[in-house]
Amino acid sequence: MSEEEVLEEPRGICVRDVASKDFIAAYAEHLKNSDKFELPVWADVVKTGVFKELAPYGEDWYYIRAASIARKVYLRPGTGTGALQKWYGGTYRKGARTEHFRKASAGVIRSVLIQLEEMKVIEKLPGGGRRMTRVGQQDLDRIAGTVMHADD
């Protein structure tokens, strides 16, 4: 076998191989079309953190956040609610007063994690945190593959 043949050998495409923006958009669309993942009744009025003034404008924001959380758990197994709160947090008091960092809303993150658990995409770890299930990993890799082939 020559070196070129080895390099062109097909391999599985995973979430790491795809741009995050493209993957999150594709997985959010998948969740929106899925009948297992439901939009909560409070999704149109809730803020994503204490540092926000208004609720998100987009009607698909919950699906986008869920796709983003699923990607984070895929890339870092053992990630829990607290780490995700820190990741989605932001600056509070933009203006004349001193700015401080505030964590994101735990309720939104927890409700997404619970729904992903019910779909068997992620599972709880005994020591705390969450990780992808085998089915969830295959699902995300399949969507990453479709995104990768759509870009070609």
C-alpha cells in the first residue's frame, strides 16, 4: 500500500471533525423534528440567566441550547449542571457599575439534560455529571457525518 492509499482510507466522522456552528444547527433541527424532545411551556418567558434583561428572541433557542449542551457533554464526559452554568454564564451589570460574572440559569440546563436523558442520548455518572450513551454517540456522529457530507 502506498502512502496516498493509507491517507484516503475512509474513517468515521465524529462531532470533533465538524464546525460547531454547523453541527449545532443540524442537531437543533433534528431535535425540533423529533417527537421525543418537547418545548416546555415556560420557554417563551424564561430568561437564560440573571445577567440577561429579556428572554431570547428566537423561537428555536431552546433546541439550539439543547444541541449545544449535547455537544458539550459529548466532548467532555463528566460535565454537570454547574460546569454548564459557568460555560453559558456572562457579565452582569453592563453600565456604570462594576461588572461581575454570573452563572446561567440552572433550570434551563437541567430541563435540557433531563429531556436528553429520557431520549437515552446521555446518562448520569455515579460520581456526578453526565456522559453520552452509546446510542447518543452514534446519533451525534451520524448527524456530524451528514453535516460533513453536506459541506462537500
